[in-house]
Amino acid sequence: ASGGPAREVRTTCPYCGVGCGVVATVTADGGVSVRGDAEHPANRGRLCSKGSALADTLVPGEAGGRLLHPEIGGRRVSWDTALAEVATRFSDTIAKHGPDSVAFYVSGQLLTEDYYVANKLMKGFIGAANIDTNSRLCMASSVAGHKRGLGADAVPGTYADFETAKLVVLVGSNLAWCHPVLNQRLLAAKAEHGTRIVVVDPRRTASVDGADTHLALQAGTDSVLFNGLLVHLHAQGHMDAAFVADHAAGLDEALAAARADAPDIATVARRCKLSEAEVAAFYAEVATTERVVTVYSQGVNQSSQGTDTVNAILNTHFLTGRIGRPGMGPFSVTGQPNAMGGREVGGLANQLAAHMGFTSDEVDRVRRFWNAPRVADKPGLKAVDLFRAIEAGTVKAVWIMATNPAVSMPDAGRVRRALARCETVVVSDCIHDTDTGRLAHIRLPAAGWSEKDGTVTNSDRTVSRQRAFRAFEGEARPDWWILTQVARRMGFGDAFGYESPADVFREHAALSAFENGGTRAFDIGALAGIGHAEFETLAPFPWPWRAGGQPEARLFTEKRFFTGDGRARFVPVTTTPMPRALADGALLLNSGRLRDQWHTMTRTGLAPRLSAHAPEPCLDLHPADAAARGLSEGGLARIVTVAGEALARVHVTDAQGLGTAFLPMHWTDRFTEACVIGRLVDDEAVDPHSGQPDLKRMPATIHPY
Ligand code: SF4
């Protein structure tokens, strides 16, 4: 449509952690079209199917499912009434039961400025650390693994490394569907100069189509494979002795653990259910290729030993000194658009702010910077424990922002029961009818993509602006504004004087550099004095960007890590048994994304062309497993676990490993009450270091319906 001069606004895609730049063109009559931003370093003009359909999802008002006005008890109220009610309920609960009786559960969908204000209110002014995020389900194990190995939660390299590597190993990552533009860049590099690609995944995913090798290992044995690789590289003389001697520590302990776990290729092959030839060929390829990038994602993270698996991968890069140089390094790809930004400001319950923890020095530093009355001095409840505390009644008021835990948390049935009995449930969301919103006492309409303004950080530490180009729907407001208004009504107005996202970003940047002596990984002190106009035009940049310095796209070029002595840490890893017993006849149920949907489909579900790819949830089964259960293509299956039941149509495919099944994660009660994956996975198996639930190995019995 036309009708006047069009304007173009540079913004960022709100879906996955690739963080593609988008140019939105808005005509005078309000029509919107999008294209990839050729100047954005993440995508250089590319978009995937979801990003290309963004304009289709901008359905105004109730037709778009939007929550348009504040509500209390299902009745429309004014903003002033709703904000006062939230402030009063939280203040009263804190007065009666103490600061630990309240909690925030937030989201990698929030912008960094939203996250910053939420974290400051909870950890600095309420005085508890009970703010956790759905990134706990996504990234927490990589965070914990990076801290142990690198001394900081810092992805070493840049997306350009995918293109300069000679070998890219995808571990538990369906890059083709979950990070499609990165996959496009990788395949373009392969076409140009023959990059080799190895996929390590129990499923034959779409990523295998572009790969040279698929290692279809047994679920949960990635740490065996990488422990064996460490042993092999060492035994065959591929150690970078100078790097290990001068820049790393702990090799002997890590090697001893690896030798006990995976002493030789025959053992690795047996435990991983691969052939010896497959393992030997993989090890030989890694050994003889200098430029190796090892990419890992949810198949690694969403496990009760995700953190250890991350460290098993890091160990192999330390041994060979393949880190801090072009085309090599470990590389975690994040699920959500701003999982990284949330971590920067302390959105996880076990971080304080600006990547600081809870040492007395850090608590004191943050207290003085915020001039805060009662900074939390110990970690708060991680997601699974947080909802259990709500169930137990020790957390009595919770504010959930931009996420749908009644679907996405493991044991979603338990989460629903917990929320149903909670004294105060506040939900801020763009969407009116969400599974979690149905359980809320107070609903606050949040601004959505195209309306909100701020920053996000993608998987390679690039901070990008998300910019507004449409008016707020109804009475929707940005999350940072809602939080600021509540903080003021709780009596904290002096510290919450923000009038714009630029105000928040400026303070966030200043805190990142406050008394850190240039030694912390996350530091964007160069932007501590950024003005409104400069914030408006801020171009994408990678952190750190220290005062007086330049943005640093690559870390560890000087082989100095963020540990006390500057050395990388090898971590001993021992593979643990499966966390749940597998009864006779049961299959291991896996879950994950589809190519064209996002999370619980509140946005992508509005674009018919996206639904065409997979109109309903299907249970993928290996032909032999289907036949053994009397199931065939298109039939209906009943899926039963200790946590719950579901129904789904069967898709028989030999891409699915024998003894396993796969169900997509997107469908909710809004679409079908029959097939909610969160109801099928229990919350008993959790990584001891990261608190991330094991979501991909749930024993399930499958029957014809
Ligand atoms: Fe958006 Fe991710 Fe697709 Fe890029 S790859 S357009 S960030 S969904």
C-alpha cells in the first residue's frame, strides 16, 4: 500500500538469538513491509521464513489477540488503578512476609532496559534475588559452563568464525530450523570454500541435509564423545603445549576424568551407540583441522548434565589452543532474542547485575552505585525452585512478564496448580488469552515488537537497537515504564526516574564499568554518557566496549581469561547416568522447535503462511517403534508420562532415532488442549550447576488412541 512518503526504520527481529537486523518500511497509511538489513553484521540482508513474515503478524487490536487495557479480576481498569494495586499488593506482602515472599519471572523476550529495571527493583529495592527468567530453560547451562571454563559468561568469537572455520561441529543444535540465517551463512561458506560440517544429534534434523557427517549418538552421551575426543587429541600429540602450559590450568584432573569416562574409541562407540569407524573418523578430522568451531545449543543445555557437557567441549578447545583466533572456538547459540541481554543486567537469580555475583565486594559496589537500601546479598530461587516455592506458599506474590510458564515450564500442570493458589499473580503480556494470563489476578498490557524501543544482545555479543515504528496498541505500555511506575508507587521514586529507554541504557552502561578496573568481561562503559540522539542512531556493536577503547568482536586474543590468574580452566567431567529410569517399552521423548513457529505461537500463529509448514503437532516415531505399537502414519497416539498425558498425530520417519520420539513445543491450550509438551515433562531432573531442567529425555509410553 502507498498513500504518501514511506519511512524506513532499522530494528531487530524479535525471534531467535541470531538477532537479525530488519528494515521496516511504513507507508503513510500504516502499511508495513520488512526486509533484511544489509548493514547488520548478523544477517547482512538475509531473513528466514519467520523474519520475512513479521509484517503479517502485525494484526491490530483484538483480532491480533492483544491485551489492550489493564485488568483486575477480568475487569478493565485504568492504568493508575492497576499500578496502584500491583504496588500495594507487593508492598503489603513484603511487609507481612519479608522480601523473599515475592518474585518476578521474566523473559528473554524483554528488552535489556526492561530487564534492567525489573532486576534493579527486585534485587536493589525489594531486597530479594527472586527474579529468574525463561532463559533458565534455554541458556543457563552454557552460562555456568562458560563461567567455570572462561571465568565469565562470554562467548569467545563472532558469527564470522562460521565462515572462516574449516570444520563446524553442531552439537545438539538444529541450526537449520532454530538459527536459520546462521545456517544460511554456514552453507554459503561451504559452497564457497568447502567448510566441513558435522552434526552431532540423536535426530536426523534438517541441519543434517547440509552436513557432511551425522553422528546419531545416543541421547545424553555428548560428554562421552567429547571426553573421548580430549583423550584422543592428547594421546595423538595434538596438544598445544605452550597454550596449555602458559594459559590454562587443571588439565591433569580433566584428563583423568575423561580417561575414566571414555578411555578409547571402542568405549566411546559403545556408550554413544556409534560405530568405531564413525568415532575414529570424527576424531581424526578434529585432530587434523586447526580451524574448528564447535557450536552447541539446546541439545546440550537442556540436560541434567548440560553444564558438564559445555565444559567437556571447552576442554577440547583449551587442549588444542583453538580459541581467541579467527575460525575457531566454542560457540553457544542462544535461543531467544535477548537471552544474552538479560544475563548482562542480572536477569538470572544467581547473578546480581552487570555479570556480577554475590561476593560482599560486588554487593557493596552495586549498593553504592544504586544508592539502594537493601541489595540482595545471596542468590534467589531459580525457575523450577521458584514455582515450587509458589506451590508451597512461601512465595505469595509473583509478577510474570512476557512469558507463558503455564505451558513452557516442565511439569506445567504443577505450575498451573501453583499459580491457581498463589495470593497475587500479575501478568504483563502483549497477548490477552495466554495460558498463564488465565490464572492472573492483574493483567497489564505490554507493548509489542514494532511498538517498543530499546536494545537486545544476540548470540555473538552484538548489541542492537530494537526501534518503535508503530503506535502502542490500545493502552499498551513498555515493560520498563510499567516497572518504573510500580517502583515509584512502592516508594522508590528517587531511584526510578527514567523517562525513556535511553535513560535506562545509560545507567546500565555506567554500572557495567563502575569500579571494575577494566577487568570484567561485560563492560560497555564507552556508552555511559550516551545522549538521546546518539542512542537513537546507535549502530550494532559487540561488547565489551570499554571507555576509551573499541568494541571487541573477539575475546581472548591475548590468551588471557576472566579467571583470577588469567588462565582458562579445564573442568573434569564424568558422564552421569540417565536421570530417569526407562521402563520396558518406554521411549525417550524429546521436544524442540519447528522451523516456522516461535514459542507458544502468539505471534507466528497470526501468519497463515507460517502455519502451512506444520498445521498441527505431530509425534515423530521411528518406523520400528511405530510398528511395535500398532501405529501408522496419520494415526492418533496417546503419550503417557509420570507428569501427564497428551494426544498427537503420528509421523513415521526414519529420521527419528530408534527408541526415541519427538514432539514440537509450540502448541498450547489456546490451540489444542490435547498436546502441551510442558505437561509431559517432569521437573525432577535439573542440572546441579545451572538449575536448567532436563527437557529432552523424558520416558514416555506410547499407545494407539
Ligand atoms: Fe529472526 Fe532468527 Fe530468522 Fe534472523 S534467523 S530472521 S533473528 S528468526
